[in-house]
Amino acid sequence: MSALTGRRIALVSRIYGPEPGAASFRLGVLARRMRDAGAAVRVLTARPPAAYAGDVPDHDGIEIRRAPVLRDRNQYVRGYLQYASFDIPAFFRVLVARGIEAVVVEPPPTTGVAVRLACGIRRIPYIYYLADIWSDAVVAIDEPGIVARILRRVELFALNGAAAVLSASQEFSDRITELGVRSRVVTVGNGADDTLFTPDGPARDLGRPYLVYAGTASEMHGAHIFIDALARVRETHPDLQVVFIGLGSSREFLERRAAEVAPGGVRFEPRLSPEETAEWIRGANATLASVAPTTAYHRMFPVKMYASVVTGTPVIYAGTVPGRRFAEEPGNGWAVDYDVEQVVAAMRDAVERPVSAEARRALAEASRRYSLRAVADRGVAAIAEVLARRRG
């Protein structure tokens, strides 16, 4: 009998499948693994945009309760009013939810605060899933200092009330310890849902080589470096195209930059379903990922790289550690400095020496260790330990 058999656990997040996003993939796998371990799982989340309405795959036995929420013009729950429109109702939803014994909460920190307050009143533990350090992120995008200071206090309040913190990387674990977090921290790692991102399946064919950047593009990523490099590469490879999938705060800037320096060379797609994104990744010569080292958030790891390698497609990464260590592993792709000249060389190599089908399959096979199932199992073990300590 599993340690979670019969335990009743709620998962609180503003984003959840079928709405695409790294959190949706990560939490969806965690919910399934908790269910498979015998828990009764209830997801408290937001109503998805109309474009993503539908059922979540393989969620039999998992109860999903959705509520209306305010979204921005890009249909994200992002911004102070948008967060409040989820967090305030989330406080009451947790407070009145019948029978739950523990809560797993996903950032932003304001949601963590709402859950801490509700769980404190109910005297039940909560587990904070640290996939990002938001107070570091706002520094990276030059928010006013008072905003960063307030958010730091809010985030530490949410983290220090948790019975356990599930950290997505050792860098994050070290950082929050440095910031003074006293809660037990379990580094569960990160990965990709290898039931969605697989080497098998349809692949996009544009009739020309292309590279794909899939996911959010913000100031922290500095993804414009790939457009600047493309302008150079097209001097010798005029048919090369870069495809951006997804949105982000830099989207309009990227569109203007592409029109200026590489007209006709960049294609922009909206947020796509995981299945559609996987098609683009399978057909690409390589995927693209970056973290601008000039920001205060250089510890960030672009999780899009996991989706790339489990699909069998190598990645071109521009930036510093920890992403660089990942891209340097044999077969994973090209690891370069955040430097246009080095990116140009990597992009040319990806076009001139395309990876064979056999090498792609070998990369996907070797990348099974990045499966989110293993990550979720470590999270399940930590959650079971929290409940066992409480029962003891």
C-alpha cells in the first residue's frame, strides 16, 4: 500500500492543462503520479481561455474545479489585478474545500500567501512548488526597487510557512537558503512530459531548414540574439528560417527587430498545444534557448531544453550556467556564450550538419532521465513524508 493511499490532497495553480505552459505540464504529471500513488487529488485552478477548452489527458479520477479569472490581452493570468482575481477566491476555495489534508501550491508568491493563510486557519500543511524565484525575476526586469523589496517579503512569507518546498533546481535550493528560507527544501529537479514530447509522430516540413524557439520570450531570455544572428547566417543560408512559438513581454520587440534586420526570415506563431509544438520541434534542425547573462536572473534554466532533447532535437543554448552545463552534455547540442558571433557559428553548424534520424532517436532515448515522471515521483515522496510526519 502506498504512503498516499486514501490521502486527500488539493493542488492550487492559476494555470493547468489543457492550457499550455511549463507549469501545466509539471503539475499535470504530479497530479497523475499522486493519483497513481493512491491519493484523492483535487485541482483548484482557473477556467482556461476558450482556445484551450477541453479535457486534460489521462486525468481519470482527478477532480478539476475551475473558476473564472481575469486575463491580460494575451490571455495570460499575469499582472497584479489578474493574480488577485485568482488568489483572493483561492483563499476561500481552500478554506471551504471539504476533507483535504494537504495543499500543493504553485507560484506566484501571492498565491502562496493565500494558501498559507487558509491552511493556517484550517491547521493543515501546504507544500510550495518552487519552479521560479519571483523576487529575483523582478530585479532582472528592472522593476522599481520598492516592488522587489515587497515581493521578496511576500515570497519569503509564502516559503517559510511551507511544510516542504519542492525546488526545481539545486541553484534555486541554494538561493532560497541564502535568502533565509527555513522550511525543508527538497530538490526534485525539472524535466519534460515525455508522453507529449516524443520522437515519434508528425513533424513540420517547411521545405527549408528552420530553427525553433518554443516558449515565453521575455527580457530575461534576451531571445533577440537569435534574430540578430539569423541576419548574419542568411548571408550564406538565405533559406534558413527561425520560428518563434508562444508569447511573452518581448514579443512585440522581437517582431519589430525581425522586420528590421531579417525581413521574411522569422515566423511568429501563437501559443500552441503541446502536440503542435512537438511537431515543430521534430521538424527543426535545432531548437533555441537563451538567458541574458546581464540580468540578475542568470540562474534561470529554460525548461524548453528538456522538451527539445526528449523529442530528439538538439538545442542551441546561449548563456551561462546552469543551462550551459546542460547543453554541453554530449549530444544535447551547442553551448555558446551570449554572443552573436558564437550563435552564428552554432546556427550555421546546425544547418550544414543536420542531425541524423538515428542520432535523434539516440538523443531521445538518452534523455529519458529528464522525464517529468521521475521528477514527480520525488515530489510524491516528499509530500508523503509531510503527511506521515503530521500523522505521527
